[in-house]
Amino acid sequence: MNDLCNGIIALPGGFGTLEELFEILTWGQLGLHQKPVGLLNIDGFYDHLIALLDHMTAEGLLKKENRDMLLVSDTVTGLLAKMDAYTPPTTGKWITKEEV
């Protein structure tokens, strides 16, 4: 499916949705694709997940550039606009001691 799409959008879902979402984000982090990845946060469904990702970033476990790879909106129109304007990060995939 990755070869056939121009971007990825995750809707509210369970373990399978999260597994696929984080796999495609990891692929982007590793430079295997440069496509936008979006999270449609309908009725705040993903608020706690977004807070977790922000916490991981604050703790130095996730680079801000990689956190910013996940585009979030509560509307389809807003998410598509963010995806259309997306520029993939150019940062390396590893966190160094100096960055923590």
C-alpha cells in the first residue's frame, strides 16, 4: 500500500491502527519514504496519544523533528491542508548525548 499512496491518514482505531501508524512513522524516520502521515483526531480521540508523544519529546526520547512528522487535525480539510504543505525532516535518525 505504501507504494500506491501519496500519504497516510489514521482514523480512530485500535491496536492494528496504532501498529500501522507507528510502522509508517518509523519508515519515515528511517528515510524509507517522505510521505505525509496524518492523524484524524475526531472528537479528541487521540488526545492522550498526542500528549504521550509530546511527553516523549520533552523527555528526549523523540526528536521534535520526528514528532512533527505526525500531522494532526480534528477536521479532514485541516489535515489535508497540513499534508499538502508537509516537508519531510532532514534530521538524522539517532539522538546523541548532546541532544538530551
